[in-house]
Amino acid sequence: MRPQRERLLEAAVRIVAEKGYAATTIGDLTREASISRTTFYELYPDKEACFLAAFDSVVEVLMRRIVRAYEAEEHWPERARAGLRALLETLAEEPALARLAMVDISSVGPAAQRRHRVAMQRLTPLFDEGRDFAPRGHRLPANTSRMAVGGVTGLIADDLVAGRTEQLPELLGDLLFAVLVPYVGPHAAVEEIRLGEGRPQPGAADGPGPATAGRPPAGSP
């Protein structure tokens, strides 16, 4: 049998996704995990502590998948695309995990909101590699990557709340555009997305010349 703590955290993910954090009781969690109330309190002092531990475990799963996909590519635009795709596909495949990590965490309280901000900041170094790709990356605002992360997570949360969990992978183009634009500009961002989708390259009238993998697009801000 799996360890009690592992069963309890998995139960928290499932029950909170089904009932919401506020309606979830410790009794719900102990029944779902097949543990006693005494065992629960040996593991966690209260429901919030259990929820935050479940959130941390979900974040670790997401980060492992994102980083593995990201590091499998060589150049930054492809790395950003791969990381975002891994995130969206994981969330679409595991709706309960997605709900806890991106929606329910915001309703729990100040400690949970701080935990969420810290977790999202773990993505910023991946996006901040765009500074090395951008022609004048050193001139970008210090919080550029944090703004990109905020845009990504906000769009994902909106779709989750709207019940479009299975359609999350369809957001890839929009999210990639939001991430690339601050670093390479809108025309080059569109070109990178088209190249990634295997579409024909646009003509000169569409903006600056096509971005080549591994080389900063010419003429971008």
C-alpha cells in the first residue's frame, strides 16, 4: 500500500477539484485517503497545511515536465514552445491537478497566494533566457519575465474556470506569442509561431525577415 501521506495528498487534489477548497472537510480527506483523523493530525495540523502540501507536490510534477521538455530543445524560442506545450498538455490530461494549481490556490488565503507567487516565479528563469536571444535584451525591464508568467497563468486560469480544460493545448500559439513579444517583437513572434507549426514563411510585407532558429530576428525591438 502506498504511504499514507501520498494517499492523503492525492485525495486532497481530487476532493478539492470536486468540491472546492471551502467545502472540503478533513472528514472528506480522511475517507478518500482511507486514513484515520488521528493519522491526519499526525501528518498536518489543519486542512490548509494539507492543501499547501498538495499544491507543492503538484508544482513539482509540473516543473519536472516543463523543465524536461524545455531542456530537450537547443534554442530559446523552441525551448519556450516545448515548455509551454508540456504545461498545457499536462493540465489538460489531469484536470484535478490543473484546478488545484491554477484556480483553487487563489481562494485559500494569503499564505496560499504567497506560495502560488513563489511557485510561478520558478518559471521566470526559463522565460528570462529570452534576453540572450533578443537583440537588445539588456534594455528590457527587470520584470519582463514575471509579466510574461502572469499573462500565461492568467489565460490558463480563465480557460479552466470556463470549463475548457481539454482545450488548453489550443492556447499554445497565444501563450507563445505573449512570451516571445517582449523579447523579439510582434512580427518575429508571429514568424516563430508559424515556423513551429510548419507553416510557410510570410513575405517581406509581413514585417522583419524570418527568424532563424538560434539567431535573434533582425530588426526586432
